[in-house]
Amino acid sequence: MVSRSPAPSPDRRRHARAPPSCVVISSTLSPPVPRICSHPPTVEMSSLPKPFSVCEGPCESCAARRQGLSSALHQRLQSPLLGASASTGLVSLRDHRRLCEDRRNLAAAAIGGRKITHPGKAILAGGIAGGIEICITFPTEYVKTQLQLDERANPPRYRGIGDCVRLTVQDHGLRGLYRGLSSLLYGSIPKSAVRFGTFEMLSNPMRDHTGRLDNKRSLLCGLGAGIAEAVLIVCPMETLKVKLIHDQCSLRPRYRGFFHGVSEIIREQGLRGTYQGLTPTVLKQGTNQAIRFYVMNTLRNWYKGDDPRREMHPIVTAMFGATAGAASVFGNTPLDVVKTRMQGLEAYRYKNTLDCAFQILKHEGPQAFYKGTVPRLGRVCLDVAIVFVIYEEVVKLLNNVWKTQ
């Protein structure tokens, strides 16, 4: 008779089936979190998979030391809060995104540092771009100004854009479309120089470690650039331009040319005569450049994505510039109409900017605030596209011959 051993108790069976003490690695995006079993620690640690990570370029600490990045950024990567969160496997989505962004900044800085434009280069490139652009687009500016000055109470002389061009060429020849160019050319070069120089001067301290400018900050920098160019250049330049064009349309022109017109205006009205309509000019130029730089910067950031050093083709720059120009036209054409009226020869009819806007609304209706929108739209889209393309290309050329940090 064969004797049978007693069956093991449930406790013994459960203990026999239990494997040796082991460490289970959780598969999450955060560093591995060990969960220790309650059995005696008899495990071969060499057989466990070891956690690892893959990164490109030098480590964060080396990049931080090499590039001289701010200690705040370096401390954020090594912060105890992130370390504690990682050790428990509870890294918030906000911390994860911040950590990824910091790592991209460090990687880009390790490659070649942030990309900024020296204000001196911006001034020179902006002046060249402004001079070339105005020679191309002035006829559309002339037609726009003529239509805005052609008030209904006269009655209007022109029936539209085509009629304005036809009558101008018929009376004065093709050169008639360039009357008043000298005043605008003399002012366009310093205007663009002040605009881009001020923008780069304001935006450089606001850029991150990759040279990327936040969209909201680009709006503020564009506003500052517009106000600077309005006070220093645009207001006296536009006043002279409107007075000269308006004078040439009268039956007995008084001014024989740009310098004669300037001397007569200053002699009769003083320097204050060249600053008529300063308030609407500041409002117009400030909103103008705020909208343009905001739209342009937004499109540029979208196009470059996570690669801040990606080059933009001139055709892409032109398309983005035209889009920014169109947005600015629809955003502030009413201010442009008020500004033009305040700078004309009949500006004495208006007490101030608000009175001018009220009289236009009362006598001509709300549609008068958008007179000249179509020719202005064509001119501004072409204007902004040309300026941004030439500016970017001239800056690239200057970077090769003018070495700055």
C-alpha cells in the first residue's frame, strides 16, 4: 500500500507558487516607478531592465554652461519639484510641456545660439527697402489720396479708380501719377529705417533663447515702432505730401516744387503746420504696424514650427507680408481717411480729430470712412510684401559682410 503525503495547505500552495521577490517597472513617460513585492528580497538586480533615455546633442547642463543660459532655466530642469513629481510618476501636463520647451531651447542654443538682428542692420536694411518700395507703389498712393480728397460736396470729380487715372494722365501725362513723389521718397527711407530699427531694438530683449518672439509681444513691439515712426517721420511727411498733391489739383497751384512748398508752409504756418493731424497719424501708424508685425510674426512662427533656424523663401515672405498688409487695411482705413482730411488744405474746417470724424459721418455717411479702400488695399499689400522681402534679403546680405554678436 502506497502512502500518500498530505496535501499542502492553501497557505503553503500560495507561497510555493509565488516567484522570488521582484521589482515591477511601470511603463510611463515619467522615470520608472518601482513597486516592491512583500516577499523576501532574493532577486538578481543585474537581470532587471535598466531605464534609459535618448536625447540629441549635448546634455542640458553642458549646454547651459557653454551657452551661458540663465540660471533660472537650468534650475528649472533640475528643480526638486519636477524630481519629486517624476519619482512618484505624477508629472503634470503643464510641467511636461515646460520641460520639453526648455529642452528644445537648450538644443537650439547648443547648435548656434539665438538668432537676432542688430538694430544697426535693421536701420540700414529698412531704409533701403523703403526707398525701393515707394518708387514702385507711389501711383496707387496718388490715386488713393485723390479719391479721399474728392469730397461729395464739390461735387466729386472722379467716378472711380479708372476715371481718376485717365483724367490724371490726360491732364498731366504719366508723370502726373508721380506728382508729390519727392516728399514721400524723402520721408519713406527714414520712415522704414525708424520702423524696423525700433522694432528690433524693442523685440531683441523679449526673444527667447532660440530667437523666437511671442505673438503678443510682437503686437506691443509693432505698436511701439508705429508710434515712433509716426512722431518722428510720418506726420510731417504725410502733411507735406497731402498739401502738395492738393495744391496741384487746384486751379492755381502755389508751390513750384517740394522745397518751395516746404518753405512756404513753414513760413506761413510754422513747424506746427507740418504736424497737422498728429493724433490720427499716431493712431493710424500705431495700429498699422501692430497689426502687420503681429500677423507677420504669427505666420512666421507657424511656418517655422519647432525649427527656429528654418529659412523662409522670398515668395513665402511676400505672401505673409501681403496678408499682413491686407489685415492692416481693413483694420484702420477709417483712421487713414480722417488723417488725410486733417492734413489737407481745408483742415481749418475741423476743430480736432473727433470733429473731423463727426462731420464726415454727418455729411457723407459711414461709407465715406472707406473711400479709397480698394486702391489702398492693392498698394498696401504690394507695399508690405516688397518691404519685408527686401528687408529680409538685405539683412542676409549684411550678415555676411557685417559680423555682429
